[in-house]
Amino acid sequence: MIREYLRDAATSLIAILIGFLVGAIILQVAGYDPLYIYGSLINSAFGNYYVTLNTLTAMMPIMFTGAAATLMFKSALFFIGMEGQLYIGSITAFLVGHLLQLPAGLHAIIAFLAGGLGGLLWGLVPGYLRARFGVNETVTAIMLNWIAIHFTDYITQYAFADPKATIARTYKILPTAVIPKISPEVPLSWGFVVAVIATILTGYLLYNTVIGYEIRVVGLNPHVARVAKISIESTYLRVFLISGFLAGLAGATMVLGVFNSIVYRFSPGYGWDGITAALIARNNPYMIIPASLFLAVLRSGSIGMMVGAGVSNEMILVIQGVILISAAVPEAYILLARYVKARR
Amino acid sequence: MGEMVNIHKIYPDGTVALRGVNLDIYEGEMLGLLGENGAGKTTLMKILSGLLKPTRGVIRIKGKEVKFRSPKDALSYGIGMVHQHFTLVPQFTVLENIVLGSEPKVNKLMIDWSRAEEEVKELMKLTGFKVDLNAKVASLPVGMKQMAEILKVLYRNIRLLILDEPTSALTPIEVKSFFNVLRKLREGGVTIVFITHKIKEALEITDRIVVLRKGLVEGVISTTEATPQLLARMMVKVETKPIIKPEVSPSREVLVVEDLWVRGDDGRYVVKGASFCVREGEIYGILGVEGNGQKELVEAIIGLRRYDRGRVLVRSNSRLLAYVPPDRTTEGLVLEMPVCENSILGIHKMFTFGKLAINTRKVVVHANELVSKYSIATPNIRTPAKYLSGGNQQRLVIARELSKGSDLLIVVNPTRGLDIASTNYVRKLLVDLRSNGKAILLVTADVDEALEISDRLGVIYNGRITGEDLAMNFTEERLGLLMGGALRE
């Protein structure tokens, strides 16, 4: 078991290195100095106290969505609706944080859980359709993503738009609902700690509980599950609910711990990053933590590449794409094979 | 027109399917290829149609030696095969399915549908087939699908048509009209090879019958000279003696199945009023060629399939049913999971703290117990099940099922694909369990196995138990007739 983990980790590391190498070649050909540019990437991710905090903050939602994606992939479902669930989670967290009046602390907890509940509800529809009627979850995910994103636009730009704000965002939540910072010296939201715990709990759920055992059996071999009287339908439904809850929390941490409001299109694709993180982590929930760190570095470091090294935004996207694709290829291949097998 | 000489076939997993088969096919004849499961009929014809390569041996067509690398090569010699399972695209129309892969084209780009339709209509006129070309395949009854399947092969200018158990999904009325079509085809000069395990059909439709048994030709006979008894004796030869079993007088009925009717996946009845019982301290064998309703019968008994009529009664002290499925790799085990996790499959809810978290220590103890009790050879209990040999995988499945503590054990083809040592171990284990009072339902397609360890035996044909007796009372001829459907007691 340990050896397999190490092998998986090594595979991912090598894949990432290959990605950087190919990226370097592209940069060289385009006339940049790859070493200098990668240096500025690291520098802008960890160069000083504040950028390091930024990196860790970006890591926070990716851990949640990464855990959510891992659950899906473990059960051989290819659901990619975390982005939508994240936005719905941000709305429900915001509504509770903005409209309800509760004592400090409790308010934050309730608002946070409300965020998870929002994501869960957004997973209920595709989950029920998949479990009961076999409706393809990938298709419903894409549709629901857009509904969620545009509905959030309606919230941020119209229904709860703060007219005094300089950027497009909603009103602020009540101070009682704000997730506090770890300490004045480390102005990182406690949401970060919760994200780490949630990721580890996902691992515990998968490997040490009856539900997790059933999820893995269904994902690996639905025929066996049927013979062993494990209900495939209810397992799918459970996965959708738990995964949706986690993805909803991703939105809630951003609203309650970072912006204290919903900023227009605040997610640069954290839902998608979760999918990538799950792939890089080779579907191992514990590996989600380093994988999401890696993605956060790419996210926050790209600003540094752009500003510091003068690389065009498009070029950065190309380099990011190359690195991400090569990092995700090994697991994506396995996953696809399993998905095809499960559908047969 | 065709000749196969000294054909051997060993599959990559070591299974020997053919052991030196010689076969002549004469121009314009309807040749019956008769045999029970594992005789090698389908393998032989898959070789002739280019789907499989022989390990050794020569194929000659019209005196010329040929080597087929794919079905396409065989098609170019006018040889085409209709497989037992449909290969049609359900969402496509009949016409689209028929021309699929060899569509007539305009300017090499566009499909010439009007020409395709003309050609297929011409073909239907020639053969007497009547299928609605514009109907979606999914909406057709099974008999029509069969016609479409054959048209699809004929459309490729076939001179030698191979049919693999073509009547297995048809109703008696459909069979009748299907046979008329085949006769018309033969009159049109098409040579036909008809693979079947049904004696009656072989006698009814063919000109000549070749009987295969265990990868060898057992006999060749002109149909006019054949009798059901003769064919039955050729099909079935018992090569083992029953294992000596201690005398147990079976008493309590543990499993009672009464007049059970079960539908198959396509909605037709495949179990048609099966009745039998399994008593404490006996092995009740259900023997039959595969596809006679065994799968659905077992699924109905273990509760995976609904039944429309009849009754299944299990009198066991445990609510869990011990069931060893026919395919350990797809239904018995999760190959990627370690031995310990496989050892609790289906009973995993009993290894918990407070119903939610799995008690790993308890699982480890349980797995170690099974491994030592049934001498399962595995590096350790954390080894994924896929690294175990077939025999040890099967031991693991049986061990786990026995740990459920049920009075009834249902095993389906328990020794398929196992080596001799593992086969003997499994059979002896089953006999020991029976002698200790377990009721065992053994469903198998292996005549030797059924006779070797069963106390009582029922032969299943076309969804019914057509003959039941003490295992030692069956002669080869009687078994052959029952399995071939030429006898109903």
C-alpha cells in the first residue's frame, strides 16, 4: 500500500517536471528566459509574507473542491459541477451571513454549514437524476454550472448589489458571520484549517467507513456491488450529497473568510482546479493537500510572471496549460479507462 | 469448399480449446456443428471467420491455403459469421445497420442511401427475408433482429454463412420461419454452418452433423443416419468417477423452488416453471448447456432478479445467502482491492464500530482466519486480489461466502478455469461441506463435475428441469438427450 502511494506520488512529480520542461522549451522558443520566469513564479508565490498568504488562501477552496472531486472519481462518476456548487454555496453562506442575526461564532458556523448545504442541494438534482434514471452526470453538471454562475451574477449585480462598492459585489455580511483569522500575525482564515481537516476526513471516510468502502466497491466494480447487495443508486446519491456539501463549503470559505461578500465571478475556476487537483493527487484524498498547494502556486504565481517578468497573459495560460495537462495525464488515463469499463 | 486441418487453439490464459480438429465443409450443404459447452464449436468457427488465429493448423478454401488476419480477410473469401450475441447498433435503422462498414458511396464521400436500399431490397427478395428497413433496431422483436443480423452478413456477398446458436433467443414459431429462411438460403447456393447444442434442431435442419467434444471431433454423420440417441452418446462422455462420499441421509429441505418463472433481460421468459429442492446434507446439481436459464434462475433465488410466478423458499439460520458467482473476477471479487477488504464484501456491515466506521482490526483477524483456514496462498492480506492465482481467488470467494454461516450454499461453475489441483480442492471442499450437513446447490455446465460430486441431479433445458434423478442413475445417453433437448422426462 505504502509503496503504491510512493509510486503514485513519484509519477505525479515526474509528470509535473515534464510539464515544466515542455513549458521551458516553449518559453525559450518564444524568446523568454525560462529560468528567470520560473524564478519569478516561485518568487511571486512565496517571495514574501503577503504573497505566501495569498497562495495559501487560494489553496483553501481547492482543497474542498479537490476532496469533492475525489469522491466523485472514486465512485467512477465523472461529475464536474463543483464550480456551480461553489457559487451556490457562496450564495447560501452569504444569505445566512447577511440576513440572519446570531451571536458571533455561532453565526459563522451556521453560515458556513449553510454554504455546504447549498452545494449539497445543487448536487441533489444531478445525483437523483443519475441514480434514479441514469442521466449522464457530466451533462447535467455543465448545465447546472452555468445556471449557478449566472444566478450568482444576478445576486452580485442586482439582487444584493452594493451600490457603494467600487467593484461589482454584494453587501458585506454581518461581522458576526466572518470566519476569524488564525491570529493577527497570521491573517489567514480558520477556513484553511477546516479545509485541511475536511480533506483528511474525506480520506477517513473513503478508507475507514462503511460508506467509503461501498463507494470504492461501486467505483471499482459495480457488478460485484450488485451481487454483494450494495445499492449502487444510494451510493451514487450519497456521493453526490457529500461531494456537493464539500464543494459548497469551498464557496462559503471564500465569502465568510476572504471577501466578506460575494464578489462578481470571484472564482478563477476553483471548481475546475479541484478536478485537476484530484487528478494530480491520483485520486488519493490525502494527496489533495500538496496537489492543491501546487495549483495555488500556479494561480498566485502567474500574477508575478505577468507583472514581474513581463510575460503576456496568453503565454502564461499556455504554460499553465502545458504543466497542468502533463500533471493530470497519468490519472486521467486510468480514470477514463475505468469510466468506460463501468459504463459497459 | 473449405477445409480445416489439424486446428489447435490454446488461449493466452492456457485454456486448451481445440486439440487437432479436421473439418471439411462441402459446397452448398447445411453442416451442423453439435456439442456441449466447451466443446470448441464457437472457437473453431471464430477461427474460420478470421476472428481468432489458430495456434496451429491450416485452413484451405477451394484447395488454396489461406491465412486470415481479421474477419475482413475471411469476408473477402465470402465467409461471414453471425454471433450468438447481437452486434447491431440499437439506435440505427435496420438499413443503416446492414450497410454499416461497407456502405455504397457517391464520390467516395457521401453514402448512396438509395442504392443501399435497392441492394438490400434485392437481397431480401432473393432470400425471402422480410424486415422493415426503416425501423430502428431497438424497436424490433428478437426474431427480426436475427434476420437483420444475417442480412448484414449476407450483404457482404457471403458464400459460407456461419450461425452461432442462432435460435437461442427465438420462440418456437420464430424458429420455424427462421428455418424456412435458412432452407431458402441453401437453395440459393449459400453454404451454412449451424452451431448448436440442440439435438432436435441439428436433426431437423442440417444435411450432415459434426459432433465436437472437448476440442476434438467425436464423429461425423450424415443427418439421415443420425438418431437422437446416437448424437447424445457422441456429445456426452463421462470421464471421471464420482467421489466416494460418506452416507448422509438428507432430511430437511433448505431450498425449495416451485414453478418459478423468470424473465431474461429482453423481457422474455427464460426460466419457465422450474421446480426442485435442495436438502440438508446433499449436493443438488443443475446441469445444462449455458444459456438455458441458469443465470436468471440463480439470480432469482438470490434475490437479484424478480420472478413473476412461483415460489422460492429458503430455510436457513442466517439471513445472508452464501453464493459463489460464476465469474470470480467480475462478480466475486474487487480485483484492485486487497485480500482483507475482499474478505468482508457483502458482510462489511458486521465489521464496524457503531455501524459507521470499519473496525480494521476485526477485518484483519477475519481475513487472516480465512487465509489460514482455507490455505489461501497470498503474500499477505494487503495484497490486491488481482495478484492471486485463479485457484486462490476462488478459495477466497468460497471462504468469504462460507463465513456468512448460511445453511445453504449456491455455487455456479465453481471450477471453471482452475487447474487440476485447485479443481480437486474445491470439489472435495464442497463434498466435505455437504457431509457436514450443508445444503449445496451446484449449477454447472461441466458434466464430469456434476456427476462427480452431486447426490441428485437435475438437467436444465430451455428454462425447465427436464430430468431429475440420483446422479448415479444417469447414463451418458440420457444426459446427452436431456441436455440436447431431445428428451423430456
